[in-house]
Amino acid sequence: MVHEGNFVNGAWLVVLAGMFDAMDGFMARLTNSTSEFGMELDSVSDVVSFAVAPGFFLYNFAFHELGIIGILLSALAPLFGAIRLARFNVESKVKEINYFRGLPTPAFAVMISAFYLTFRNRLDWFSGFENGVISILIPVVILLSFLMVSTIPFDKIPKFDRESIKKYKNRLILLGVYFVIIVLLQDIGLMIVFTFFILKGLALGAYIFWKQAFTDDPDPLEDNTI
């Protein structure tokens, strides 16, 4: 589909995959029905949907114009995405935490799709740059790829039991706001929501760095309910 130039449908299918991934995680937490086999199978699906597919999308949309450099840039998504998912599987067997360490692969993929859907009819906005939209995509892809393998905390959908709802009510309210914005604004809503999601993680990461560097608090996220 993307190879034939149907980028709009390809981008929305990635968004749809992200929605199903969130629903899958929600149901697993709700019914407490996780298994090691299911976790590994989910990771394989995630690599294809949120790492390989975005890389293929980026190459066909823009990076094919850069030759070997474009291939290397497009490879960042599957490479860093696979590393991110492998680390997640290892860490989840040791201790369950209430946040994601590193940008989740679905967030990376949806952000790339949202960027295309938002600006596909506004590419003239980037005409002032030497390589047009590619000049913006390069730093965006590099930044998001490194965020996937970083240790910066990003919001995780909590369990829907009484204790979690009470503890993470602010996070659940924010998820509701995200949903409303996406429904009302669609592609632009996706761009707004996931940009805010990423910036919130970066701000929290900066706060943690400051706390650990200048205070005696070894783990500022231990009681985090945001």
C-alpha cells in the first residue's frame, strides 16, 4: 500500500494498530491474563507494526531521496524499536513499574503517522528549508529513535482496579482528555496529543535528573501518581 504511494491509508493503519495495541494492553491488565508467550508474541507484532512499518513508510515518503543515508535513517526505527521492546520484555520479568522506560514504540509510530497526516497538504510550509520536509524529518526521527532506548519515563495506562484508579486518577483524566482531542480534531488531534505526551515525558525526565543530582531522593518516581 505505502509502496504504491497510498500513504494516507498506510498512516491510518498504523494509528489503528496503535489503538488495538492499547486495547490489548488494557484488556490484559483488566483481566490479569498476561503470559510469557503472549508477551513475546505481542513484541513480535509490535516490531512489525511500530518499528518496521514506520521505517518503510519514512523511506518511501521522503528518505528514498537521500540514497544510502536515507536507508540508514529509515533503519533507525526497526533497530531502536527492537532494542526498546527487548529491554521492555527483560525488565517486565524483574519488576513491574507504573511508567514506560523510554518512548513506547506505538507512540513513535503514531507520531510519525500523525506528522504525515497533519502536514501532507501543508508541505509548502517547509519550502524555506534546503531539503523541504526532509530537513525536519531527519532530526525528528533521530530524536524519537533515541528516546525509545532512553530511560526517560513516559506515562503508562494503569490497571483499572479500585486502588489504581484512586492512585492514578490524574493520569486517567488526562487519558480521557487525550481521547476527546483525538476524536474532535482527528489527525491534528493526534499530533497535539502525542507531542504533549512526549514533551511531558521529557519534562519529567529533566525533573528526575535535577532531583537525583541535587537532592537525596534516589527514586523520585517511587510514589509518582502523575
